[in-house]
Amino acid sequence: MSMFDELKVLGANVDEGLERCLGRTDLYEKFINKLPEMLDDPDIKDAFDRGDHNTVIEKTHAIKGVTGNLSITPLFEAYSDIVSLERKGSFEEARAVFDNIQPIQEKIMECIKKNRG
């Protein structure tokens, strides 16, 4: 199965992401290949643990933007919720969303890493 097919199975709207990259698979892959490093940022978990809500918002907002542009829908939706919940002061709910998205995030990162060209 190709990376794009596997990402689709994991909930990504690859066709929409490709449209945003003017249909250029090379450009889409270039941005997708950078995603694991962004997602594998221990500062987010540490910020949650410390109660550093400004850092949580800053880091998760950046991920929300990138995953939105790439149409990695499950991550975009989760990180959108985290940002919204953090801004409303619903810190425990935001942490729960963060913890709950980790398994699918790991699968997406695995998919990307194993298919890097």
C-alpha cells in the first residue's frame, strides 16, 4: 500500500491536501515528510505537565495549521479542539484530547517514516 493510500485509511484527506499543493505530489510529500519531527515534540507533553498553557497553545496551534494545510484530518480536528479548549480554560479536557489522539498520531508518523523516499 502506498503512503497516500495508508494515510487515507488513517483518515487523511490526501486528495484535498494535494489540491493545496497544486497537485504536486513531490511538494505534498516534502511537507508530509517534515511532519513527524513536528509531532514528536516532547515540549507539548512537558508543557501540559507543567501547566504551561501558553506553550501548549503555541505548539498545538502550529500543528493545527500544518495538519490542516496537509488535510491530515484526525490530527487537525484534535489539535483544533485542543487549542479551543485551552483558550477556554478547559485544560483537563484539552489534555484528554491530546492523550486520546496519540495512538492515531503514532500510526500516521509510522506511515510517513517508513515511506520516506
